[in-house]
Amino acid sequence: MISHLVDFMEEKEKIGIVFKYFAKPEVAAIRIESGTLNVGDKISIQGATTDFEQTVDSMEIENEKVESAGAGQSVGIRTADRVRPNDIVYKIV
């Protein structure tokens, strides 16, 4: 039975950290620390009071829409819920 449970578990890869949240447009500013983040990727955002998953519908770098971002870049994504600075962003692989 345990082997069946493992099949349902999702593997997560830490890719970044939230450094700012804009409440009115519901956008998180995320610093990508490793790997890449692409439009269409499923992510998990976790912190002391944050814990949800969502699909990245769109991303922007300095108000320009982009399809992907890599380590060292900062992106803005619209979030399904409120996030807080220092929340960890994981890509579900």
C-alpha cells in the first residue's frame, strides 16, 4: 500500500523566494534562485501561514510578459492567494 501512496506524491524543487506582494493586483514578486520557471508550470508556495498550489498563467519581468525565467532573475506572477515575503516557491515536477 505504501508504494501506491508514493506514486501520488508530487516531487517539488525549490526554485525561488517571494520578496514582495502587491495586494491590489494580487501579484507576487519572486526571485528565482535556481532552475527555471515557465508559463504553464505548476508551483507550490509555502510559508509560515501560506500553503497552496497553482499553475503559472503569466509572468512579467519589468512589466514585459515573458514565457520563462531563470536563476538570478526576478519575476512577477499573479497569485491565487495572498503570499508573504520569504515564502518559498517550489516547482512541482
